[in-house]
Amino acid sequence: MCTIFAVVGSFKTFDMIYVLTNGGPSHASEVPSTLMINLIFGRNQYGLGSAVAVIIIILCFAFAIGIKRIFKVEGE
């Protein structure tokens, strides 16, 4: 459970990166959530920003299922 929370939480990282570097020089520290905010509010590309949000959700779901299968205990 801790592994799933850590992986999903890493996809939702936004606040510290946005406040400290805002994506960094030349987008070096940009993560999907800062890319989404930049697309929606910075460039007014609402469709592309929404697509990035959906991809983040799908990736979190896929990684959670994959981790659950990897750490599956026999006999359950």
C-alpha cells in the first residue's frame, strides 16, 4: 500500500515544483501536473491540458494495478 501511495503521489507532485522552479530553466524540472497547468492557464490550450490530466489519471491507475499484481500475496 505504501508503494502505491508513493508512486501515485509522485505523479501528483505540483506545489513544490511550481513554487520553487515553475518548471525550471528550459523545462528541466517540469512534471505532468505543471505541464497541465502551463497548457491550460499559460497557453489557453484547454483541450490539450485536459488530455494531460486524463493521461495522469490513467497512468496512476495503471501503476496502482501493476504494483498490486507485483506484490500480490499467494492464497488471497
